[in-house]
Amino acid sequence: MNRTTLAAATAAFLISFPAFAIDNPSTISGATIVSLDQAKSMIESGVPVFDVRSKNEYAEGHVVGAVNVPYKERSPKVADFDGSKDKFDLSQLPADKGAKVIFYCNGIDCWKSYKASVTAVDAGYTGVNWMREGYPGWKAKGYPVK
């Protein structure tokens, strides 16, 4: 098989499977997608923000005031993921399920904050906010990081 044929076959294969998509979904039923500016304003008003990246990523830099609650992802990167394959410590969230919370990770190609948001909504949280642009967007805006 020549390289052109192999490249075409590989491209066709990858395009045909949504599991290979890079970007996470742009909506979450029961949650609000917040812009970086909205998130900054909410954080400044006292809304808790949760960094769901790994402890190492958090240690390298995070939104000032963010609490690290790693989302340990084992399920595929698809909108209808099976959360039972993943690990996320909901006990680290506010006891008041009506309280506003913000989740973020590494931007639109990171699925952890999407999955954390869905998991929180599924657990009955009604004030879920997802900062989809994540830490890279926050840092690029020049907002406070630690």
C-alpha cells in the first residue's frame, strides 16, 4: 500500500468515528457555559472554582483561589461518557447543591471539566458553571494565576 492510499484510508477512518474528535461539547444540559470574563467576575464575588486537572498540572499553575479536585478520566472522550469508569470526589464540592460552582481544566480539547460538570449536574447540583476555555484561556487573558 503506498503512502497516499494509507494516508487517505487513515483520514477516512478517523473522520468516521466521533470518539476521535478533539474538542469537547459546547453545551451541557443543566449547566451554564461561562466566558472567562463571567468566570472572573463570579470568582471575585466568591463563587468557588474547581480545577479538575491533575495535581501536577495544578502545581504548575492555576487560577488564583481554585481548589484542586482532580477528575480521573478513564471513560472515552464522548458526550455520553460512562462516568462509572471515572473517579471524581463530589464530597469536595459545597454541601449545598444549589450553590454556584465553576469547573475548568485545559481548555476546549480537555474533557475533564466537561465530565466534572455533567457529573455534578447528575448528582443534583443546580448552580454548575463550566469555564470551557479553561486555564490556557484564563492565562492568555492575563488574569491572576498562581
